Amino acid sequence: MSKVVLAYSGGLDTTVCIPLLKEKYGFEEVITVTVDIGQPRKEIKRAEERGNKYADKHYTVDAKKEFGEALVMLIKANGEYEGYPLGTALARPITAKKVAEIALKEGAEAVAHGATGKGNDQLRFDNVFYEYGLRVVAPMRELNLTREWEIEYAKQHGIDVPVTKDKPWSIDENIWSRSIEGGDLEKPDFVPPEEIYEWTISPQEAPDEPEIVEVGFEAGRPVSLNGEIADVFEIIEKLNEIGGKHGVGRNDMMEDRVLGLKARENYEHPAATILLTAHRDLEKLVLSRRELKFKRFVEEEWAELVYYGLTNEPLFDALNAFIDETQKRVTGWVKLRLYKGSVLPVARDSPFALYREELTSFDSLAIDQRYSEGFSRFHGLQGRLFRELMRKKE
Ligand code: ARG
């Protein structure tokens, strides 16, 4: 029997794929796989119910641990692409890998995904699937379907359609970020209505009292929240809740997709904003000026590899090794103030700080300031020589 394993979210596109894989591609058995990367429980449940109802067999795979570890690396790398903290991008290869493993176990002839031919997700899925030597079927990319056609087709096949005309948003979420796309949001000059947000309250509606949170790090990894030891998944869950309550982590941006298409994206990611702000702040206390400067280039390259779905690159391993080396001393804590959509570091400490109060303080005599006079005589020397020359030429 010819089998295909489908990466399944339970949404309209991937559900429509089930009958399509049979009718248009001739597969006899469709197996759906939903990978748990910390999307809301009700999403997993819905996917499970719909998978069991419409496909021949369904798997739910828990990849929360693996995704949590990938997120720790992202935090160490201060991972952001054009200001987007890479939630979907980082998760896709993990999802793809789980789907590929089931395809091999099931002896399936092919794997399928619901990504279109316009976005980044196709590249991220395909790269992993091809790495596993699998045949890839992508109905949304290959058949050029419109949303209207899909809705009609779904109805004909007894599939309930979750989207309605007045809420045409396309959502993608996991524990790190939630993206909202489609409908009028595709017009960059359209101001999004409040209803697109689910994780964050509007900053105007946020409490008038600010809240301080304290994040503890060990070797770059978040290990505690407000003094309580917790694993990274728990910390992210709690910070999404606390940050969301203060309207932290909304993001409305233009983004350059891998293909070169510009897209208008809306995101919310309270924990990501808080953790990345905290981590960067701690690094500034601990890392040397040169480490910080060089690491920025590494971070940019790292984020691009993740965004492009190229984490199987040997360069990715090399960058991670560099980043891990720098993180050995990134231990300590940062306090941040959350207030009406903003996150501001307000205090920090580390046993590895390269800061010494007795050296920098206005009130200290630990440094004989007269030593600096000699330094200053050479500082800017070439610039002065150049200006002098120019004056003479005039
Ligand atoms: N623009 C983001 C990215 O490329 C989010 C994509 C969301 N994906 C989706 N299928 N709706 O990672």
C-alpha cells in the first residue's frame, strides 16, 4: 500500500491535503504527524482529533525538550532576523525531522507538507526531508490553489472549515512566538485590529503599575525566574504570561523572505523579548568589548542560517562552538522593568563581570588619572596629522 506521511497542524491547508494526497496524488494511506513544540494545548488536541478523524492514522510527537534546547542556543546567539526572534524558523527543522523519522519507520513512499511556494517554510521542510532521502510532496505549492477553492473542496469532503470570512488570519505559533498573517494584514498601510493579538494585551490597557522580573542565567542559559530555579520551557511559559499582561513583545514589521519577497508580518513574543533583552544586557557586563563586537557578526550569520533553514550547514556547528565558548562566563542575573509594552533592564550582576566599581567610580582614587595623559597624547594622532596637512594645503 502506498503511504504518505503528512506534517499536520490541523488547519485548513494541511487538512485539505489529506483528501488531495489520495485523489490527486494516488496515495492509498495518509498518516498525519503533529509535533508538539509548545503550541497551545488546544491546538495539539484539535490536530489530534482532526488527524484521527480525516486521516488513516495519526501521531502526536513531543519535541518540547528538543525545541527548548534549540531555544537555549538561540538565546545564547541573541537570535533575531531583522527583528524577528525566529520562532517558526527554528522549529521547522525539528518538526521536519520528527515527521521524517516516522516516514522511515512507517516505510512511507513520501512525506508531505502544506507550505506554499511563496514562503520560507517550504525551504526549511524540504532541506530536512531531502537530507533523509525522502520524496517530497507539497500540494499547496504544486497545485496553485486559492483559499476559496480549498474551502469549497473541504466542504465537499466533509471537513469542517475553521476560518470564517471576518477572521481570515493565518496563525503559526509555538512557545517562542506567534505570527499572524493574511487578509488585510497583507496591506502594509493597514493598521491591525486588536483582535489579531492573543498573547498580549494592548499596551494602553496594561496595568499602571510596572512589574520587575529577575532572570538568572548560567553559562548563557536562563535557569531561574524571580529567584526560582526552573527549566527553560517553564521560564518561557511564565514570561509569556507576565510579559503579555504588560503588553510586551508585539512586533509589526516588513520582512525579507528568503526568496526575496517582502512580507508584512505581525508577531507577538513576550518571553522572547524579555529573555533576549536580559541576555544581551548580561553579556554587556561580562564579555569584553572585542568579544561583543565580533559576536555581533556571528549572531547575524547564525540568525540568517536559521531563517534560511540551513542549520545542517557545517558553518552552523562552527558558529555554535564559538558562541558556546563566549557563554561560559555569561552567568548572573538581570532585573527588568515591564511597563505598558516596554522592557527595560534596571539592574544586573555577575561573578564574571569585567566591571570594577573602584576603577570606574568618580569617587575612587584606585587609578592614578595622570597615567591617562600619555595615552591621550597618542589617541587620535593620525586624525590630527591629517587635519594639519589639509590646513597647510589650503
Ligand atoms: N515569517 C516567519 C518565518 O518565515 C513566520 C512564518 C509563519 N509561517 C506560516 N506558515 N504561517 O519564519
